[in-house]
Amino acid sequence: MKPGPELDALVAENVMGWNWQIDSPTAHLRYCTVPTKKMPDTRRLFSPSTDIAAAWEVVEHWTNDGGWFVMTFRHFDNDWYCSLGKHDNDVIADTMPLAVCLSALKAAGEDI
């Protein structure tokens, strides 16, 4: 899978448990409905496949629920190796956010 709105939607819904919405016909405005204690229907942008801060949210969500996380970068091949949940969820990707998203989906039981 490539980084972008389709992958972001899968992570938002299947890993984070949020609702995904596209508010424009060109899909430039991608929002998640993120429940919070103060506001049960808070909308915000969420692009974990390309935004490193959003990718770390995925990691934090996973580890807060008792999961574990391993990430390494190998200089000789310039790839990121990520595993969330268990060793057979290992993925290799060109970027850290993409590696996190793909491993999180595997950990959530999605066939990627």
C-alpha cells in the first residue's frame, strides 16, 4: 500500500477506532472524528502515512493499550523496519510513518 488518504482511512478506522470523513470532492480535507472527554465529536486532520507526528499517535495508541513497538532504521538500505504487537507484524518501508501504518494494520488483523 502507498501513503495517502486510503491508507490513512484504514489506520483511523481499524487501528485508532475513529470515523473517517472526506469533506471535499478533491479529498484535500481529510478529517477524523476523534472522541475526546470534553467534545465527543471533534474533527481534525489525520495523515499518519505521511505525517510523523500522526504516526507517533498511532504508536502511542498501540502502546497505551498494552502493545509493544520496535522500530529500526538500517543505513545501508535506507529502510525503516517496524513491528507493532508481535514479531510476525514486521514491515519494511521507505519512511517511518509508512512503516508504522502498515505494521499497525497488520497488528490489527488487516490483510495488507
